[in-house]
Amino acid sequence: MFRENINHLQKSLFESTNWMNPRIKAKLDKSWAPIFYKYVFCKIDEKPFSVLYSDTGRPNFPVNIALSLEYIKHLKNYSDDELIENFYFNYLLNYAVGIRVLGELNLAEKTLYDFRARIYRYLVQHPEQEDLIFASFLNLTKNFIKEAGISTEDQRMDSTMFMSNIKKAGRIALAFDILERAVKSVPENLLTPNLKEVLKPEFKTEVIYKAKPSESESKLEQLLNLCLEIKDIIEKAEETKDPDILRILKRFISEQSVFDEQKNKLKAKDNKDIPSDSLQSAYDEDATYRKKGDKAQSGYTLNIAETCSKENPVQFITDYKVAQNIKSDVELGKDRIPIIKENTDCKHLYMDGGYYSPEVIEKAKENGIELHFTNLNGKRPQKNLSVTQFEINETGIITKCPGGIAPTHAGITKSQTVAHFPLNACDTCKHRKDCYCKRQKKDYVVRINLKAIESSKQRQKVEQNQKENTSMRAAIEGTNSALKRGHELDKLKVRGFVKCNMVVGFKVLAHNFKRFANYMIEQSKKLTPQATGISLPILIQ
């Protein structure tokens, strides 16, 4: 049964702070704990989480404490054991979650798991509903922004790839993992002699570790055909220990092999024929493969936006989105721009060339956001004459050429702007060799793709403002790096899209709080007289 936690609002006679040495109490007041209590714990809206609980039964473990502990876990990079130990004996942590008497509330390991499991089940069963973790992130971040007086008009965007808790494995290792999982899912008496061999430790050694490079194709095909064999057994079996394994087997076999009619067995596909969204792990069906630049990775991508106004004393992440890493920056940009506008007062958005597309620009215009690119992908136009040297009105119609000649007639045909010019004007024009014009019997005609016009305008803007745009966007690379190094984003300890999305939400909010707490501590230093003799707090590292 859901019940809000308001016990922390009632003061107790036995609060530890009542008996503290004044100097120790002063250090506590200037630590991160009171900041967390006031601006995170007290601001958590518990009501949306009521959907996780039934209307009857025992009251739930306080949501604001459970959610705060998740944030602190990722703020401090605690394991679950370390988190529970600190909950028992660390007064700073207790103070942060509204507990004033050490040892007042018991916390079992199962309580943490149960809270996460409830959120996970809800997100899986109600994908169309609001993401509880993202909604909490927005609520708390808005409070940070308001308290610190942060402008959200200027923002920057970037994406980075990360791994879930899967190993980097080749096709043979992946085939073995899936085969082993499938074999273990059925009773041993149903297995053929060949499949029973899979359970022996020496089988893995022979297939993976002792295989010569020249044998890799034959070993892979051996595993694929064993997968086919166990698939047939599972299809006939009344039940299995693993309800998902048949679906995984079918997917893996179809992605990795083709059936050889002559030999009557499976044949491995060439590496180039394996799709990028193919299965990457026996235990994570959502992870995908992507090569970005010279870096290849199996897993997911995180797209973030953060404030970047030069007047801001501190910057905060305002939006995040986890997606399969095969999702392009263009798709992420189109998806997130309306959401960023809805949740903030964004007017300028700085991003790299990977986000550029006419569709992204149009989406930004619809939402009143001006985009600033640090560069543009793709080749420059082969013509020396820039499209921007033509005089083109707002509707896309050419009104004058670079030589100052007005067309005899012009208009839009399909996705091109078309203009006709007199023969005598173009024949003697100094730009003719570099121009887009083509000679016809009666005149010269210029045809330019409308997308090329928009691209040229953007390229010109990039060249004119490249230094400033790069300066405004550059620091977001540091934010991604800080998430990976400071909050262990590089490789998560969970698998699957929903769990990764949950954990990333906790980490992003923890990162925002870290910045906010350091800002508040710095502000308090400015107000603290040096003559008091009280030692100043250390920033959160």
C-alpha cells in the first residue's frame, strides 16, 4: 500500500544533532548532506510512484528514501553492499535522506531490489506512460536551475556510446553463449549426445580457446548447427526453464546463417552480411553494434543536452535519452528538440555536424530554436561558385544570379529551384565556367536542389561562426567524459534497454547534483567570514 513519507518533517528529541559539538555541527551544515536533503530529498514528488503499489497491504518503504539512495549510490559509486553499510553507519547519508537518529530505520538488500524491480516492471508494462525516472530528473533539475539562477536559452547537444553488462565477444563466443544457455534450459534426458558435450568444460576450451584462425568458420558452423538441433528439441518440449530462449535462438540463427540445401545444414553468413542490429549478447537482446569514426562498440548511445550560457555560474544537463547505438544523431536530434523546448526555454542549440539534416533544421524552426553547427558532414559542392551567391527569396525562387542578371522566368519544380537566363548574358559572364547553368537551344537554365541551398546557407553560417560555435559546444565532451569516468557510465552493471535507461537516469541526476552541490558550497564560502576558524567544506569529487 502506498503512503507518502512525511516523518522527516517531525523533529525528534533524540536527534543526534542536538548533542553534537558545535564545531562538528557546523561542518555538517556546510557538507553536501543538507543540500541534498533540501533540494533533492524534500523535492521528490512521491505521488507518481503510487502506481507501483497496490491499495491494500503493508505500507511501502518510503519512496523518497529509496529514490534518494539510488541517486547517492551513483553519486558516490557505491556497490549495494557499500550503500547499505553507509545507510547503517554514515550520518551524512542518513541526514541527506531525512533520518536524524542513526540506526532508526532498517534497510534490507531485498528492499533495494524490490524498489528497482517495481519500477522496471512498470516501465516494461506501460511504455506509453511517462518515464518515472525521467520525470523525477526533470523536476529536480528544474529546482537546481531555479535556485542557481541558470539560463536555459543557450544549450548544447552531444551523444556518446556506452556498453551494458555484456562482454566483447566474437561470433564464435556469442554462438557458444547462446548454445550453452539453450542447452541448460531443457532437461538433460532430452539432449542428444552431441548436445551433452556442450556442458563439459573442455568443449568450450576446444571450440573457443584452442581453435586455430583457419578453423574459425568451421567452428562457427558447428555451433550454429548445434543451435539448430537444440531449437528443434525446445520446440517439441512441453516446457523449458528459460521462456525467452526459443525466441533468441530463432533470431540468432536467422541473423547469422543461411541453410545450405546441398549439404542439408546451416552455413555461416559473411561478416558483411550481418546486420548492425543483430544480437550482440546471449543476455541482452536490445544491444546493437555500431562503428562511429574509428571506434566500434556493442551497446547503446546516450544523447544529452546541457545549458551553456557564458553567464551561468554552473551548467546542468537538461535532457537525456538512451537509445540503441544504431540510432543516428539526426534521429535523436529530431526526437529531442521538441522535448527540450517543452521542458526549457531553449532558443539556441549548439551541436556538431552529425546532427545536421534539413529535417532537424525544420523541427528546430517549428519549436523556435536556432541551430548552430560546429561543422557539417559530407563533401563540399564541387562547383567553385557557392549557391549562396545567387539571390534567392524566402520561397526558394532565384531572383538574381551572381552576375546580377535577373532570370527571364523562374520557379520551383519538385524539389528544385529552376531559373532561365538569356544566352547573351551567360555567354559573356565571367562566372560561367563555375556556374550551375547549362546551355539549351534558347537559353541557359540553372537547377539547384532546395536541400543544397539550405546546406550551403548552413555551411556559410558554420564558416562565419565556427570559432564561437565550437567554443560553446566543446565543454559537452567533458560532460560525457565525466559521466563515464566519474559515474562509471562507460560500462553499466545491468543489461537490457529499460534497465540501462533507469540507471542512466540515476547517474545523470547524480551528476547534476554534484555540480549543484559544489556550486552551493562555493557560494557558502563567499558568505563565510574567514575569522570564524571553522574549516570550510571540501567539494564533492
